[in-house]
Amino acid sequence: MGNNVMFPKLFTPININGVEIKNRIVFLPHATVYVDQDYRPTEREMYYYEERAKGGAGLIVVPSRVVHPTGVYPGLGRGFIRDDIPEFKKIVDAVHSHGAKIFIQLTHMGNQTKSVETFQPTWAPSAVPDMTVGEMPKEMTIEEIEVLIKSFASCAEMLLEAGFDGIEIKVAHDGILGQFVSLLKNQRTDKYGGNIENRGRIVVEILKAIREKIGQKPLGVRFGINRYLPGDYGVDEAVEYAKLFTTIADYISTDTGTWESIDMLVPSMNVPQGFLLEDVAKIKNATGKIVIGNGRIVWPATAEKALENGYLDMVGMARALIADPYWAKKAEEGRPHEIRGCIGCNQKCMGRLLQNLPISCVQNPTSGHEKDYGEDVLYKKTVTPKKIVVIGGGPSGMKAAEIYARRGNNVVLFEKEGELGGRVRWESKIPGRRGVSGVSRYLIYMLGILDNVDVRLNTEANIDTVLKEKPDIVIIATGSNVISTNASFYSTLDALDGKVTGDNILIVDNDSTTEGIGIVELFVKAGKTVHWVTPAFFNGQNITPPILLDSFKRLSGRDNLIMHPMKVLTDFKEGTATLLNIYLGTWEKLDKIDAVVETGIKAPNNGLYESLKDKVPEIHIIGDAAAPRDVASALQDAVGLSKLTKGA
């Protein structure tokens, strides 16, 4: 039993086939798009994983190293080139230097890559495409299956030379092995298709081949226990698969969903925390092997309870440790309230990943930029403390105040309202967006425990109040005003405040983000007839798919919602709205419209910056005050500012 008073089970060591791991916290494998253009490991990866090791994670699993050239995919690393071993060793050594263990995961993308990447037809168990990719793959021959099995084994053997502590194979939300066990993607009639045993045969053969190569080193399976697709397998079939795999594997690490059910692969803020734990327990009870369980675990108390209940043996988290690399350390030291909790927005992790861009995090803009902005850099104590005045207690202002106070500066924060939060306060009231409040929860708590921050609520700053403080640096974070472009139109705030009347509502969604779809949901669920107009190619275009699907599920089956993509409102008179399709050049009139609500329109509050810029030694403007965008940009502005101020 661990010595931690608050979370003893979480900090009890565990042994996986001779490798002792100091606690039960696992940084799960997830694509980062940090490899280089030739699929090689990079320094960026090293800093990324080292930060989580510094932060106290017991085990880190490096994701999705492809075992054969036929399975490569943009942004995923390769695992079949010996010349990469020295670079892998740098990652391993960095992680080991902080007392963590590190495994590496092997995969092949199968029907989820494209021939433009592989220069040959893509391999798959059957000629069945992934709907999110759309390219018809080639059904593998028995000879090709044998090549694939040998590739997994040879890569496992070679990668251990870099010092990895264990091997994991991916039979999960993507990759060819997940396709073999799928009831939909595998239509084979030979020994690799049909019943559960046959579909799982290739996984068992790969595990055997790897075991022969690596001996008694930890060997596990990342396994999707519910594909959440009609006609595909669920947890009952997963139990049978897991029994097969654990005849050889030392552990199962659970996973859910697929690219085609991506809203359950990376569940949003609207999915209950710990939603998967009871199903995870079924895998553990059926196999008797070590189970790394997941399922939107955000807080140490949830993790500890899952361990107490025997649902799992180790706690797997990806987004939680992206949001706060020091999650484990804070929990171990009895500081769980200082954890920067994942809010489940999926905006800069999955949102960027699905564009094949390097991932980051709304809550933690330093994620993926650890070399320049890691904890030791961002919060490094200054040797020349400054007097800093921050004006505005929204996300950018609070984040700036937190950074500079933790560096040792004296900070005064002016906020004209009676509470902190800024745009987070109204944005978290939008249907489906309550979790955004987590941004304020963390920052308000941190500002409350920092003695060198003077927060002045109900105080509107002006030239005189600022100059009276004799600041060395002034940071303008006064946010933006939510507006509409026509005096007769309503705004997002009007909608949230209940000021919009009538039964037929036209919503002009200018930027096609979560703001617009949330206001749509507000009126649809109130029983209003809603016309949802957007210039985007499709409604909700700028929302990352896991969040968009989550919202669409809540709107499905509503006959009082009419969508009008690719259109703008050109005129509104006496209840008649005129719409223009900006791509097709066609016109449409909607009659009996009672109210028009505009979303996505904001104007910067930058007047104080203009008044002060020649009156103080140093001044900066960040967040919506500089350019109205979103909460993610507001927080990132504050982090970026930390490199621009002089000596603070």
C-alpha cells in the first residue's frame, strides 16, 4: 500500500512481468503528430514525454509505431527502421531519468491510411473501407498476413534495444488489428474470419511471435472493448476476445469507439466522468490479468475509487495528463485542487489531430511546446520582480496574473464585475458547454492561494486607477463585447438572458462554432421552430467532429430544426428573411420569422489600451481585447506574453 494519505491505492507500486511501476498512473498512447515528415522520432516528443515523467506518471506508453511500410500514416511514427533507435533512446532515457517506465505501442493502419502514403493498395482484412477515409483497400493474402505477423515481432525485438521497458500492440479504435476483430470490417471466410476465435487469431499469433522474440518482458494489448457501431461488437464479445489475448498478454489496456464513432473514442464534456468503468471491470473479472482502465477519468478521487472498487489495476489517462502534466505529482502531494482539469472540449487535441496538425490543449497551451514553455520555463522565478497590473479577469487576464505571480512578481488584477471569469461565465451557460467553466475553476483557485496577487472585484480600471499603482507592466485583457450587426437583431447574450421572444427563430451562425450550435439547441429544445443559417459549407463546420457528433445526437429527430448551409441573410423586413446561397447564387425567402439571433459577432474592448499606451513603461494587450477569438486563444496569448515581457 502506498504512503499517500489522500490516494493510497493510486500510489501503490505494481509489477508487470518483472517491471515495477512506482504508481498506478498511465499516460495512455495517443497520436501527437510530433514525428518528422519521414515518420522519425523527434526532440519535441522527448520533451513531451519527459514533462509527464517529471510530473509523476508511473508509466508512459509511446503511441502507434507502424511496423511495416504498407501501414504508414501522416503524423504517426515508424517502428521498422534501425537508424531510429538512437532517437528513441533519447526519449527512453529522458523518461527513465524521472523514475517512470516507458512502453512502446505497435500498429499498422490498414484501411485507415491511403495509397497516396504507401505507394501501393492499402492492406485490410477485407475489401471494406473505413467510412471516414473512403478508399477501398485490398484484402490481404495469407502470405501478407504472415509478413505482418513477422513485422510486429521483429519491430518489438528491435525497439527494445532502445531501452523500452515493454511492448504493447494496438487492437483498438484504429489500426489493422482492430479491423480484424471488427464484425463489420472483417468479412473473411478463412481461418482469420468468422467466429471470435478466428477473428482474434492474428492478434494471438502476433502476441506469440512477439513473446518468442522478447521473452519475459511486459507485453500488453490496447483493446477496444466497445466499438459503438450498429452491427459491430460490444463489451460481451470484447470479454471473449480479452480471454483469448490474455493467454499470452500480461495486461489489457481498455479503449472504446472507432473513427466512425469518434464521439465515443474521445467523449466530450457531456459524457459522465468514469462512464466506462463498469465495462472495464467486466474485462478484469473475466481475465484475471492486469487491466489499465480508462473512460474520461479526470480527477484523482475518481481514479482512487475505481481502484478501491476493483474495476481496474491501473488508471489510464491521455487528455487529463495533456491538460496537466503534473497531475500525478499534485495528487501525490495532496494538492488535487491545483490540478488543471481536462474540460473535455476536444478542441486542440482531437481538433488539431483530425487536421493532421500537432496537438495541444485549450487548458494547457504549453502542451506540445514543453521545450519553450514547460513548467520549469513558464513558471521560472524572476530575479527582478515587477509590479504588474492586469486589467480584466477573463481567461487571458487570469492566466497572465497566474503566470506572473507564480514567477514572483507582484500582481494587481482589476475586474469590473463581481466575479472572475469573463467570457467563460456566459459561454459555460450555452447548452453543451458547461464544462468550459473548468477554465475558471482552476485559475480562480490558483489566484486565491497566491499571496502576491491582489484581486480587486467590482473595480473598473481607468487611467487614474492604473497610474496610481505605479506599474512596471500593464496587461490589457478587457475582453470583447458580444454584439449584433443590426439593432433589430438579438445577440448570443440576449438569447441566454431570455430576451428573445416568438416561436419562429432565425439564427445567423456567422462562425459555425460551438456558440452557434449551442444557441440553436437552446431554442430547439424550447420547442421553437429554428432556421439555422450559416455561410459555412455545412452547419457546425468549425466544430471538431467528436463535439459536433455529440451535439447532433442531442438535436437528432427534431422536426423543428431547419438547416440552411452556405447562406447569408441579406435582408429582413416585416418578418420575411431573404437568404442568398453564396456559392450557388440562389435565393430563398423565409416568412413569419419572429426574431433573428446573431452568433459569433464580437467587438474588442481596447479603449483603455489606446489611452494608456504612452503613459506606462510597458504595456501589452491580449485575448479578445486584442482580437476576439475563443477561450483557447485567450489562454495561449497569456502564455505567449510570458516570453515578451522584460525581466518579469
